Amino acid sequence: MRGELSDGFVIVRDQTDGNHLYGKGNYGYPRSGGGVDLDLLEACLLTELGKLDVFDGKKKLSFENMFRLSSELIDGFDIIYIVYRDIRLGRGLVVKQETGNYDLSVFGAGKRQSNSRPAYMLRAVSERSLLDASESLEGTKETNERRKNLLYGVVDEEGDVTYYKLHVKDPAGKVFPTDVKGHADGVLVSDRVFIFDQSQSGFLHDYGFFGKLINGIYQLSLVEACYLIGKGKLTVKDMDGKELDYDDLFEYGFNEQDEFEDRLKVYTDLRERGLVIKAGFKFGTHFRVYQDDPDYCHARFLVHAVPYEITKMWPDISRTVRLSGGVKKEILFAMVKGNSIQYLEFEWYKPGLIPGK
């Protein structure tokens, strides 16, 4: 079939060809009086597949001509085209070019553009690009308000595409500090607090599964100790016997440990949500988080505290998400902006596996 290049799109004027493209193939946008307008992604793919001859005046354009021209007109066209082609051919989904904050809109499995709305708004990016976490959070909230999902299609240097679906999460648990009476006395040694009176360790366990008993000594992390001082349940002294109040211990932690302030804010927020928080180092994150008694359930979340304005490389995201998926946990980025914390989940995803999703 024949198409004519015109102002950044391709016109297929023949009514029969237009009906076939739109009605059977879900390509293009119907024109008044018949035929369709194809965006450059659609035109390039149909040219590559040998189903469309595009003319610029009397000159017939090859696939290379079309690809070069499209790359000049659309920033990042090569990456967008790879993702478009993968979804359209590899996953059999209807996908349309978008403008503004998104590159593509994607319809659910078995859905058509003539009788449904897109299920996803997609951003196509290179693995070498930076992820702006705050932009991703706001984009996720925006698409959710439109009853859609935000997807990222990340293209590696071999042209393979990995997809991530983003969710704004509101984690909650069942473990809130009880009315158990008690108080513990701890000693600050290096970067943790030790409690040598074992009768006090039982109180801390019953109060909310704080700390851990190791070799007969109960120990707390600095974030746990700060939280418990703030609750009036712990007194901490240094090696010289000087009592440290909340501000003293916070200053010490701030100077001794990276990201201490953000981690403490996230820890406190999660505790107030009824969640039990333990160290996440073995999983490469700040915290592993339980919704109930950690002696009887597995951690549901892995949580990493990050500044709201942070940017990260996609390989960092990929490693973290792959690890969390391998241990069957949800990875949440706890984004700290002042005293406000919002949780963003990255889920490794294969579009088209679930009908209608």
C-alpha cells in the first residue's frame, strides 16, 4: 500500500487500505472521507515489514530513510522505536505514540483502540539514562488518577527491553507498641547500643520486637535506639557513663552513619504504620519490613530510604528489583521530602501476560 509523507506523519489515502490498517491492524487514525494518518512509529514499522511504501513527493523512502528522518524529528526515536516494536510485534499489544510526559500508550491484552482506552502510559528510556525518582513518583500518581499504570521500557545496549511497572504504595502492618510496662538501659559502643541486663531485653521484644539477642547481649541499632528514646522506653549512656538524650544520639548517628536522618525518618514512619523493621543489608537495602510477628511471618517489603530529588542509574534499579523478586518481596523506595514520606514500588513486569491488564 502507498503512503505520503506530510508534516511528520504519513497519509494513506486509499479507503480500502485505510480500513484494513485501522480495522484489522489497529494502525493509524481515521481520516474524514476515508484513509488513515499513520504516526512515524507506525509508518517505520510497516515500512520495515514491507507492508507500506512511503513517498516524499515522487521519491520512495526506504526503511533507512524513514528511520533517519524520524530520528531527526523525534528525540530518542531509536529507543522509542525499539520499545514500540517489541510491544507491537513481540507482545501483540496495540500501542500508540504519545506526546508530552509519555512516549507511548499501551492497550491491554486483547484490547483494541476502537473500543477501549489504554491501560498503560509508557516512558521508553536507555539503560544509560538517569531515573528522576520524583518525576517517576508524580507520573505514577498522575497515571493512577487516570486509572492507568505507568510503565518504563528500559532498552539495554543489545536492544533487549525490560519493563517496570510503578505503584504508589501505602504499607501497613499489625504490630503497634503495646502497653507493656518497662524501661531499658543501654550503653553506646561504636555504632550500636548494647543492653546487658537480659531481663530488660524481654520487654523490648514484647514492646514491638525491637533489637536482637546475640551471644547473651541484646543490641539495638542507632535508629532503633533513637526511636525508643523518643518513646521514653530507653536510656542510653556513653562509655564514660554520660547520659545521651535524643538530640545527642541523633547527632552522633548523623555524624557516624550515611543517610542516618532519612533512614530514621523512614524507620519512624514505618513503625507508626504498625510495621516491624529489621536490617536489610543482606538484601542490599536499608530495611526488611514485616507486617506481623517476625518470628512467624516473612518480610513483605524491602525498603530503601532516598531523598525525594534523587536520580539513579537504571542498572542500580535493575539489580535491586531483580533481587527483591528473587526473594519474593516488594521493593519500596521511601522518598523523603522534609517530614513527608511517600513509597514507590518498582515491579519487574511483562506486558500482555494477563488479559485486560
